[in-house]
Amino acid sequence: MEYILGIDIGTGSTKAVVLNLNYEPLDSFQEYYSTYSSLPGYSEQDPEDIWTAFKACITEMTNRCGGIPVAIGLSSAMHSLISVDEDGIALAPMMTWADSRSSEIATRIRTSEQGMIIYKKTGTPIHAMSPLCKIIWLYEHQRELFDRTYKFISIKEYIWYRLFKEFKIDHSIASCTGLFDVEYLSWNEDALLMAKITTDRLSAPVSTSYNMKDASGVIFVIGASDGCLANLGTEAIEPGVSALTIGTSGAVRIASTKPIFNERAMTFSYLLDEDTYICGGPVNNGGIALQWFLKSTLGKDELSTADYTLFFEKVKAATAGSKGLIFLPYLTGERAPIWDSESCGTFFGLRLHHRQEQFSRAVLEGICYALNEVLLAVEQYSEEIKQINVSGGFVHSRIWMEILADITGKEIVLLQTEDASALGAAYLAIRAIGLSQVYPFSVREKQRITPNPENHALYKKIFMIYQQLYPNLKGSMHELDGLNIGD
């Protein structure tokens, strides 16, 4: 059977999706790996674990399909950083997007005039997630490792080097480093100067359609970032249509022909291809907030399907608004629109009448409020968003999608349950190798969820209160964080 393989190298796992040449998803496979935190603020992985998972996905799919694919398109998580030597060997664990050790550096840059100039050139929010801030942290705190590093690369570059022995970075992954000029498609000199590096310590930027053929004849297309490809995989590249993803974290994104900048909310502008920017904002706390709540209330280290089933039953039993209980979901700090690593989570409005049902529903509502705040920030400098195409683990919960529809007031559209980023990687590969002149969206059944007008009216009032919580509590959050009693 002839087929295309899309592979998404994610934070918690690598996922593969098989498409036939009618561009229909047929099969999928997922391989997991671990994240470590040796010190507060650290979020690290072993790149070799991810390389092993990547190979396992290809082996599993080729065995299932009975032969090699026509092409493989790649997607990967953004903002990772690996210090490697001349042979592409990692000199230290990989920092993931969630690594926050450079948060003080990010704050210093973000509040400077130069920081805003770099933001408007690179389209990358100034935050501890960005490789720009991570490299500066290495220079200031691990100078010996900084000096030994031959190249500073991402996980996709690491895998590409293992495949073809060349240091290449696609424009999409480059555009989320904080070091790349998104309009001129070249490394930005101001950002490089701030990071104390030169272009020879970074990979050579290439188009997202750049491809190479391996010894077996399989064409590998370098592809783009997981966020950009989630838009492509959910067919959210038309005006007025947004993509929204909730996995461990979450994001809201729209397609645009030009970068969109919002200095207050510091929305991002990343590249999908030569003609398309994907603009939006990420939140730190998606599924991770739900997992925290369940593990804490159940006293478990591992969660079962039954645990999630019971949780969503409790959510259904609670009414919209959770009887006045509001959850601010900043459990791991927050990115858009506040960009504050020192912020923290809060339950507000707590009364004697609140039970587990209200706490459960408030957690989901809080995550959706946070995403709605990003949605409004994106709309502020673009056209009105009328439809949200969704992806990520939360799509398996009907009640969660209903809450999202009610809070945003937008129609929610679910196109498929396969991984959107891996599917987008396959679509990009199909176009890159010339099988189709356009992105080959297949005709798929769409599930539509429309907002409940009464719930939306109530949520609009609660949302106004939600938006006041962080500004009112920011000072206290920072004071509490400064005590370091949670470390």
C-alpha cells in the first residue's frame, strides 16, 4: 500500500499518522517518554529517548503497512534547546518549552526597549520558553557548557542531523526561537548580539518544504512546528477560522498573510510556509491543570480512564458558572496574555455550598476562560473569529467542548480525533513533494457544537470578574513566590 506518514515529535510522546493516497487517515501510533525536573524551574528530556521513540514510530508503521512510505512529514514541539558538539551529540539534557529557569532574564528583556524591538522582528514572545532566553541563561549561569557548544539546536534539528548529518532548521521552528527575522527569513543580528552568539552556532534555515531522501528511498520533508501544523491539520487556514488546541498546555491560533503583533498580550507570529503566518497565543495550563486536580483529589500518581470518566460525570452534574466558583489556572505560571512565570493558581469565590462537582467544573471553565482571553487578544488585531476548529486530548470530552463553546460564544468544529499536528505534517509533505498543488484536505465528517445562549450570557459576566483576578492578585502572587516556600 502506498501511503504518507506524518510524525509529530511532541513534549510527552511522538505520534505517527498514516494517510493513504486519497489523503484519508487510516492508522496511528504513539510512543511515550519522560520529562525530568532536577531543580525547580527545570524541565528536561534526554534527546536519545525521543530519537528512539521517533524510530519506533517509523518501524511500527512500516510493519503495519507492509512497506515503506512514499514520504514522511515532520512536526515537532517548539522552543526546545539542545547544546551539541560537532558530531551532533548532546552535551546536556534538552530544555523543553516548559523550562522556566530563564524567567528572570525574560522579564529583564521584556521590560526593555530592545526587547520590544526584538519581539517585533522575530514574532516570538519574550518569555523563558524561548531559545533566546535559554541561551542567555546558559551564557550567564553555565558558561563552560555555553563555550563548549558547537550548535544550539532544537529536537527536530537533532533528529534531522541523525538522519542526514546536516544541521538544518525549518523556517517554522526558526521563527519560534526569538532569534529569527520572520519577514526577511534570516537570523536577526540584534537577537544574536543579545544572545552572545553568531550565525555559525545555529543551523542553516530552510523552507518548510525542504526535503531529503534516505538510503531506502523515503523522502523526508522537514516540515514545521506542531502549532502551525495543528492549524493545517484542522483545516484552520481560512479567514475567520481559528484553531484551538488543548493538550498538556493549550493555544489559540489563526492563519494570516502577515505577522500580527499585540504588544500587551505579546501574541506570536510563526511561519507555516512562505505565504502563511500562524498567529496567536499559548497558555501553560491545559490538560496539566486537569491532571493536577485529579491526582490531588484522588491521591494518585497515575490516572485511569475510569478516573477521567467519573470526573466528567461530576462536571456534567454541576451547572454553568460552578455556583460562583472561579478557577485561575496559572499552576505553572502563565504565558499569553500575561507572560508571568511567577503567577499562581487560585480558587476564588469559595463558599460552604461548593462541592467536588463545582470544583471539577470550575477547573475546566478556568482553562477555557484563559483560552478565551487569548482569543480576544488575537481578534483585537485581526478579523472576527466565527469558528473554532479544535484538536488535542480534550476533544474526547463532549462536555469540555460545550463549555468552550458557551464561554467563547463561538461555534466549535471537530474534524477528527487523530493528532492534528501529525496530520498537518502529512499534508505539508504531500504538497512539498508535488503530489498535490494545494493542501489536500480530505472530505471528513465534521462534528459541530453551538453555544448555549443562556450559558454564554452568564459566562460573559463571570469572565469580566475572571479578567480582574490576575491584576488584583499579581502583587501578592509575586510576594508569595519570592518567599520560595514551595521549592
